[in-house]
Amino acid sequence: MAGIHDLTALELASAVRARDLSPVEIAEHYLARADEVGAYVTVTADLALEQARRLENEDPGDRPLFGVPVPVKDLNFVKGVPIRFGSATYEGFTAPVDDSIVTRLREAGTVMTGKTNSPEFGLPCYTEPTVAPPARTPWDVSRSAGGSSGGAAAAVAAGLAPLAQGSDGAGSIRIPAAACGLFGIKPSRGRVSFAPMIPDLAGLSANGPLARNVADAAALLDVLAHHQPGDLYWTPDSEPFSRYVGRDPGPLRIARYRDPVVDGAELHPEVVAAYEKTSTLLERLGHEVVDIDNPYGADVVPLFERMWFSFACMHPVAPEKEHLLRPVTAWLRERGFATPAPDFLKAWSALQLTTRFALLVTNEFDAVLTPTVTGLTPEIGWFEDVDDPAETFERMKRFAPFAAAYNLSGQPAVNLPVHWTPEGLPVGVMLAGRWAEEATLVMLSAQVEAELGGFWGERRPAGW
């Protein structure tokens, strides 16, 4: 048998069912692996082994991920476990309850090995908090794992977890998936509840999976997908997404565009190569690929900024601890607190109107292809190697101008790790689908994965 961390999540669960491996063996193996990429902010060894021992006396039943370790991002509540939200201002705070996704993961028979690294309040597109080492892509540990689910992506890409839960408010699953060579899904708005503590408000953020292959990600999405009373947004229930892996999606109409809405954003040649390579591959698979203009104009950028500034203020911070905030966080919050409520509502309203018109364009297609980010993932420290946090924010905008559109629209979107540079760095592309049609993206992504020989799940970084 291959090494434990060489197996996919579904292969691990199959080995547990066949009694070739036990949940305790699997948990111990992952807990013993060295974290050299800043993946975890808290390792919950005692809790993981307690859960694993309990599972040894349970019937797996129809639980496809039974016995599989799944770490949880440090923006999500796990009762009795410290939660820092990536911030020194929350040092010593312990979660009083479980998020409903944590309950779902536990009921599915998964094992929580720890809390994965996140930037402060999940705001930046890189993961370099004060409370933990920076999250690094294992393909080049001098470079960022992206954010805000950077720790989750680093854990999976480095073989410290078979798959992981992440969350995405402006690209925070797809950006680190691109940086780390993974498949990641941002589900549709309303697919996964944030109950009981985290508000869904504008519905920008979504919990979702990061994995080395489509089948594992679909299996985890099946676990995460649920509704709770009080949710503001609900998608229709779906047939399990795992059943769509390997299905023929039939000939699809796929739009594509690569013009960013942010001034000064330029595409790296390897990003263009990945985009063109994927377009050619999709046509070879029998799909129609159509060029369109970006359905969002530059006028959305200041509107989205206004909302982002305001949402940066959601986490309460005691006045005596404000000096502990990262410079970019303090800068964002200063602007958020200076935004009057009517201005926030006007921005939100204008963005909804813009989205309605954009959907008139994209809903004519089964999927939309764009780059995930504009360049190769930067070196650690690059975003903050400036004199002014305002320039950090500008660098973030120029690096990731594509992803947030699908948080605004609520459409599902995925990162496909289709390309590697000659130096061995992964480059992703993004596919978005119609709202509540994750199934189409799963079928299409699995088809692309198969056409490429499943190579992205078989590649291993140095130190694996």
C-alpha cells in the first residue's frame, strides 16, 4: 500500500472500511508530520485522537469520509478550541459553540486534526498573521500559500491533511488553491450555512472544500452542504455532488474573458498560457468556447471596496487591543468606521443592480472561464513590503481582480490547477457556473481532470 498521506481522502475512507487502516493510525500519521509551511495555527492532537478512537467502535454506514482527517479554518468555531481569527486581539479566546459545519463534519465521521492558519479576520489574500508563521506554498516555500484559506491549502498541498475546509469571501478558497496547485470550490450563495454565530448578511462568503482532486472535494461539499433556521439565503437541495464525478456533462457553452477590472492589473505570461491551454482543452472536449467582455466594469471596484471596508469592522476589538491589529487591518477598519450606513447601503444596492445585468450575460452560458489570479503567487512579505497599507491593498486588488465578482453574484466557482511553470509553480484558472449549479462544475472539472490524466492530484512538491 502507498504511504498514508499518498492516498486520497476517499481511498483513506475505503481503507478504513476494509480494515486495512484504522482511524487512529491515520490520525497519528498526520499528527506526526512536520508543519514546515505554516499550515496550522492550533494542532488539536488530543481531540483528534479522542475522535479517532471513538470512530473505531462505530459502523461507517453510508459515510464516505469516515475516518478521514479534515482540519477546520481558524475563522470557524469549534467548541472548546481556541479561535484567533488570525488576530493577536483574540489571543486567549475559546470558541463557546460549534459552527454547524463542524457538527456536520463530526457526524460524517471525520477527524479534526487542528485549526488552519488564516490572515487577520480573513481580510487579505495572503496568510501572514501575527499569531502564526506565514502560510507557504510547498511548491516554493519562499512564496505565499495565498489567503485567506492559506493554511488549509498549504496543509493539503504539503500532505499534512488529505483535504480541508476553507471559506471564501472574495476568492479565499480559489486564490490559495491556485497558489498551492489544488482543486477548490466556492459553493453557491446559500449552499452551506454559517449558523449559529457567523452572519451571512450580504452573502459574500461561503464555506467550501480544498482537495487534491475533484472526487474528494465533491465528497466534502456533500458533507458541508446544509441549511439552518435563520439562514438568509437558501439554495435548492441537490443530488449528492459525488454522483456527478465522472458523468458526461454533454457539450457546453463556455464564455471566457481575461480583462481585469482593476487599473494597473496585468496578466503574467504563464497565467495567459494556462488560460489559453484550458480554452483549447475545453474545445477538444467538445465544448463551445466564446469570448465575451468582462460583464463587470471598473465602476464596481470602489463600490466593493466600500463594502469590504465596512465588513472589516465586523469583529469587535477592545480599544486597549487595537494597537495589536496588523497595519492593513487597521487601515481597512478606519475606512469602514468612517463609512456612513447610507453609503454602505447605496454601494450594496448599486452592486446588486450591476450583478443583475452581469447575470443576463453569464446565464446564457453553462460556465465562464477566467484566470484565478493575475500572476504567480508572490514571495512572503511582498504584499506588505510597502510604506503605506493603502499600497498593500492596491497590490491585493491587482493580484486578485477576478474572484470577487462571483462572491457578489453568489455563483459557484472553482479553481482548476491545470498548469505548472518551468520552475514548478502551479497556475490555476477559474470556472464559474450558474447559481445553484455546482453539479455542472463538478462534471466539467472532473472531465478536465481526466483529460489531463489526473496529473494535478499526482504531482508532489519537494519534501512530500
